[in-house]
Amino acid sequence: MQCECLSLRSPITALQIVGDFILSGEGASVLLYPLDAAHGHSKKLSCDVLRNYRVHGIEPRDGVSDPTLLAVFGGKGVAVLELNTQGDEPVLRPAGQLYELHDWIWDLRWLQDSNQPATYFALALSHNSVALCDYWARRILRQVNCDEKCILYSARFVGCSWDELVLVAGTVFNQLVLWRMQGPTDSKGRVQTERRISGHSGVIFSIDYMEPSGILASASDDRSIRLWKVGNLRRALEAGGQQTECLLQLYGHRSRVWCVRLLANCVISAGEDSTCLVWSYSGQVTGTFRGHGGSVRALAVSKDQEWLVTGGVDSGIRLWTIGKMKSEDTTITQLHFGQALEARHPKALTSVDTSFVLVMTGSGSIYSCCLATGIWRLLLEDPNYQSYSLLAATRLLNGDVLCAVGNIKGNIKIFPVSKPEEAVEQQEHQGKVHSLSWAWRDGQSPGQGNLFSSGAEGEMVWWEVSSARSQLNWRVKCRYLLPPCRHRWHTSVAFIPDLPYLVCADRRGSILLYSTEEGHPATSAQRPVSVQSGLHGKSGATSVLYHRGLVYSTGRDGCYGQLWLQSGQLGLLRIQRACQGVGWVEQLLPAAGGHLLALGFHGADFVAWILETEQRLLCIACGGGHRSWTFSHSTSGDNLFAYIKSGSVYACWRKPTGGCGKVVKEALHGREITSIRHVGRLEAGTSLLATGSEDTVINILTIDQTTGRLAKLTTISDHISSVRTMAVVGCGLGSSALLFSAGGRAQLQCCRLHLSHEDASLSPRCQVEHLASHRLSEDWERRKNRHRMLKMDPETRYMSIVVVDGGLDSEVESHSSWHFLGAACSDGAVRLFVIAEGGKKILLLAESFYHQRCVLKLQTFTHQLTFRERRVFLCSAATDGRIALWDISWIIKKAKDENILLNRTHQPWEAEAVNGDPNKEQKVGCKEEIKLRGSSSNLKVL
């Protein structure tokens, strides 16, 4: 049976831009993508050229019209491709066969000399030698060696003909070595080194040279980029000539630097920290491109230096604009008060767009500050709102900006910013107003807004506000009662489109659902119809948002939650960490491309990032979130962040420089893929896959079996360590499946995948419902007499898991949602878990340390003898060379008969089962053992 590659996902190791196309080296293949259709390319071409070698470089032959010849090299192999772009569709095909050499190839240069045929090229080899290759004749014509005998980590040719060819080599001794093909030789015939350049404290991974300015760039393992003044390298260095000078040492990457490129106006570098930096020749960072999920290993620049393409180990390719990019240095401006003396004691501020901010002072004055002119204007002054006051503003669809303020006496005042003299005021709460917030309701008139206020005794009031020609009318629409707690006020409200509900977040960390149906008297307060209590812990929930059929919540616990509405009840799908290092998530905002923009705090820094990709857009050292601050962004991408610090108002706004980059090829995983499972088939020709990786992420993908196109549906980031193994139950052609995942830190997760098709023309959607999780360290803390036990190793890893057949069917209906899971562990144990899907609980049922060595693999099977009941077996294999068979039928039956999941705690059985007499318990242990002896493949039953 012959196998054919349908789809390839591999680290991007080489990139090149040829005309209107991007060429990428992925594994042993070269793939072609259109440059002008980076968003969702319709067609790609691929050519497998290097067989078992990984592509290291793609070098087009200059000065040749269509078809363009491309030399592809990597490992010890080189091949030539032909790219023809004259027709309606581009054609990429091999122009010759793979030619293998005796050494690794670091660089290739087409020779354009009248004395040399058009298909000659020079090859820089890893032992500091250069070979002159006749590709079509498939032979080496000449090989020259340098007197510096060492291994190379990088190399770069300078020159286009053999007579003037110079090699700049990065050696294992952290040096740059320059030597010429026609340079003087020593007594052994080796070419003498012309110049040595030292300075790096690590090996050199990348070299580039810009001939017009005579500047050489090197990127190193020491996390730095260095620029050297070397002059014209095509000319031999005369005695006493120009000495090499280090112009700049650039430090900005947090890890090793893989690539560097010199352009006319800037320097570009990419590194292991998943970042691509743009530097000015004065040494300043003028651009930062983030978007890859792993190390950036390749980059290419178009000839007009307008476009930059980056490729990473996450198999993703992104396209960035660099032609008109300006400095991205974020400037924080202090807003000087000028003649507005009262504004010198600000207490609160807010904004509705990026043009102005509203500031409330301690004396009860409200000012408007135009950010373009810096002019302050007094809008309102009321001593009743001094000392304590709340401030909230919104822009209606008709363009009016409404501002609401609340004070310690329960008064609420609303006024239009354009005519503050039209303010209306009312005392509604007995005691201070704890919170104010505006909410948008689908279908409301352009001049209508919805204000929510919380007062004493947990009462939340919904105000319906109308603005016509800057004249205000408002009335109490409804009253709601928050659940009893110490901090009893709301933090955010969102309406559910097309349904008579609103969802609310409160200070105790709960998410509440209320009815908005007409007919309820405005004098009595409604109670919530559904509650997700304490979802974000005692730190509190900060916001709610309805987006693409789901309710999103955020909290000061650094997490965001996904909930759905079913039959008038809130159901929790999952709650997970929003971004590594971020301990406070304040808000989620809809962004371009269907993404979500997340706002939060990383220690004392305010950060804004794309939730799905964790690409950071803004980072401001403001001192933390325990202060009044506001954030606004426009459709053009402008961002405004203003905050109060030490009695002053600061504003920071920035236009996007490189953006998040256009996605040429969607990324998959940033580290090694450790597990892949086929979940099921969605429709004819489309399958669902789950992939787990060392980057702690699980991706749910669809693959088109006709085109091989992979599409990512969703990402699961619940694991705190690597994902080693997965197991799937259900799906087939169904609409849901149960996914088990396990890995490092002895963590086991269980979730259900819900699949839906909103539109036949669109890709399916996958919602993840988190059911249960289990960690051995937490289970050990609940055990009785644990002080007498040896504490489990916190670094234990699950190496393999398998869903076990339940054996005999139970007549108890509750057992229908039970699943038994066997796990092979690195601490030498074989463990058996029981999972109740309905009760969302995982229980460690039994364990055995029979192997005493790391158990690598686990499988299950059933066997039924004539006139006997079916029996369930486990088969385990460990690093001790043993394969053990376990009969677990009676363990499963005992667990069902005792309804074990009703117990709050359970001491794991030591592989105990009932054998023969169901009333007599005995240790069964290993049923049978097979041991591998010696280096042969013979099996011996012991």
C-alpha cells in the first residue's frame, strides 16, 4: 500500500519572496503562496525536493526571466526548481534531481561569471570549505579549504563570480572568519584567513552584508546583534588597510537570535523569543512584530523593502508591512492643566473615543480635555459630588455623548457633554452609589441608552435614558436584586440579543442572568433566574460580553470564562487563564477579524493583547490597576490609554505600526507535537483532529481530505504542563465527542466538544465544555493517613491513557455516563480512574506500582469465553522490558455496585478485585507477565 502526504505541518526553516509569491521551506518540501492573497489563500503549490533533508535556504537566480530557477539546499542535498508565473496559474516543478554531497551546506551562491556556465554555483560547507558545483553534470569541479579548521554554524557569500568570491563564516569559536577563494595559500594548499572578527560570547547563527555601506551584521547565541564596519569585501585587504570596527551592539531579544537582515533604512532580527524586531541604525527599536507561537526561524524581505515575511517553528507564516513604518516607541504624555486649576486634584476619568477624556475632581467638578489641543473645559461643578463620586460615559448612535455621575448620598446625575446645563438628577438609592455602567441593547433607537446603578442592600436599577436634541428623559425600567454577599454591587452588564435576558457580573465573582421581559413592576426587584456563583473567586468579576453566541466573563483572577445560554439557564463551558503572567483581566472588546481584544494588568503594567493569539499590542508601566483609568480604540486601530497617577493625568495613544501581520499560513503548535487523535468525521471528506503539544495547548482542527487544508476551530489551554497523551470517546458522525487529555504535573482533563454548523458555506464551530480535572497532588492531600505515606512526585507525567470498556452493563441509569480511564505513569504506576460526565467528577479508583519503572504504553481489550461473562483487560509496557496483563473486570463491577462516585473521598484500591466469590476480596495484581530478554525479539512468558 502506497501512502501519499495529504497535508504537511512543519517548522518554517526557509523563506524567499520571488515576484508576487512567497516560497517557504517546510520539512523537505518547498511551498508556494501568493503574496497578494495572504488572507485565506485559495491555492498553494508544493514540491518535495530534498527527501530526507530539511530545507535550509532557497536562492533564486538573478537576472533570469520566467521561468525562474531556484536552488534549494539543506542538509547535504541541493536541488533546482523551476517557477513559471506567466500563465493563469503559477507552476512549480523540479528542474533536476537531488544532488547529495559529502558535507552539510550552509550557503549557496549562483555564479554569474562569463567564464562560468549558468548552472554553476558555489556551496559553503560546514567544515569551512567551499565547493564549485556543476549541478547538471552532478559533480564537484573544485573544492577549496580554509586554514581555519573548525565547524561552522553559519556562512555568507559575498560576490557573484568565483574570482571575487568571499566567504564570511561563523565558527564554533564565536568568531567571524573572512577568506577568499583566490586568496593566498599555505604550504598545505589551504587558503589563508584574511580577517578574523571577535566580540560575540556565543556562536553565530546568521550573517548578512550590505555592500553599498560596507556593513556586516551578525546574530548570535549571546542574544545580541552586532554591526561591523568592514568596507568593500570584494577588494582584498591590504597591509595596514582599514580595520574592522564594531558600530553597534543591539540587545533587545530575550533569547537566542536566529536571523538578521540589513536594509537601507533599518535592521531586522528574529529570535527564539517569538519576536521580530526592527532596529534603526542609531540602535533604537522602531518596530516589534509578535504573533508566532514559537521561535521565529526564517525571514525574507521583498526587493522594494515594503514587505517582511516571517516563519516560525509553529508552522505559521505572517506578512508584515515595513515600508512606511514609523517608530513605535510609546510616548506617555502628562496632561497639563493650564488654567484649569480645579482639575489638579483628579479622582476619576473616562473616555468614549480617542479624542478626549472626561475627568472628575475631588471638588465635584467635571472637565473635558481635548487631547489634540490640550485644552481643558469645565463642564459641570457640583459640591455634592466632592470627595466620593463615580463617573461613566457612553456615545449613543446619534452621536450624543452622555455622562453619568453618582455620589455617596445615592444621587445620580446625567448630562450631555455638549450641553451640560441640561443635566437631570435623581436620588434613587439609600446610601452611596457603588457602581455605574452603560450597556448597549440590540434594536434600541439611536438616541437611547441604558444605565445601570447599584446601591445599598444589593439593588441594581436599570435606567432607560433618551436623548433628543440634547434634552434628556429617563425612567426606571426595572430593578434587580443581587445575591447576598459582603461586596454587593455589579461591575458589568450585557444584553443577550434576540432573547429577553441580560447577564451581569458582580463584585463577588459571580455571573448572573436576569429576565428583561415586560410586565414586572418597577417597584419590586427581580431575582436572578440563573447564577454561576463565585466563578472568578473573591477577587471579583470585572466584565461580561456577548460575542458570537457565547457569554464571555473576565475577572481579577487572571482568567476568562465562556458560558452559554440553554433553556434560560447559564451553563459554564470553560474558564481558563487569559495570558501567561497576566493576573488581572479587566475587559474583553470585539476587534477586527472576529478576534477579541483583552485588557488587563501584568503586575504594575497595563497590557492589551489579542486573546486568541496572545499577541501583545500595548504595554504601559502605569503602576497597576488600582487607580482610575480608561481605554478606547477606534476602527482605524488607534489606541488611547489614560490614567491617574500621583495626582496627575497621563495619556498614551499610539497608531499601529506593523499590526498583527497578515496570516499567510495559520500556526499550529510552538513546540513538539506529542499526541494526535482522530475525533471523527463531520461530513463527507472532512475529518476532525485533536493535537496536543509540549506547549501545553490542544488544537481542534478540521482537515479537508480532498485539498489537505487544515483549519483550526478552537484551542484548549487548560494544562499547566505539556500534553503527552489523549483519548476520545464518541463523535463518529455525531455532533459531540468526549476528549480526555493528560500530561505533565500529573494532570488529567476531561472536556466535551460540541460541534455545530451555523452556515453550510462556513466552517463548523466547536465549543469546548470543561467537565472535570484531576491532579495527583490534590488527590494526595485528600487521602486519609497521608502523613504515613510517601508523598507522590509532583513531576509525575501521564505517558499514555486509554478509555476502558465498562464490561458488564449496569442496570443503574446513572452509570450510563460513567467512563473508566486507564493511565500509564512515569512513576511506575498503572492507575484506573472513573469519570462521571453528569456529575463532572474524576475519581482515582485503583493503582498499582508493579512495574517500578516508567510505564510507557497502555492498551485495553475485552475477551469473552463461551457461556461466560465478558472480561476487561489492560496491557501495560514499561522501561523495565516487561509487558503486563491486568484483569480489571471485577474492579469495574465493584465500583458500579458500590456506586463509588457517591463518596466524597475514596482511598484508591491497590489493584484489588473480586475473583470467583464476589464476597471475597483478594489482591489480584498482574494477571500475566511477558518479559523481553536480551536484544532479540523473542518473547518469553514467565
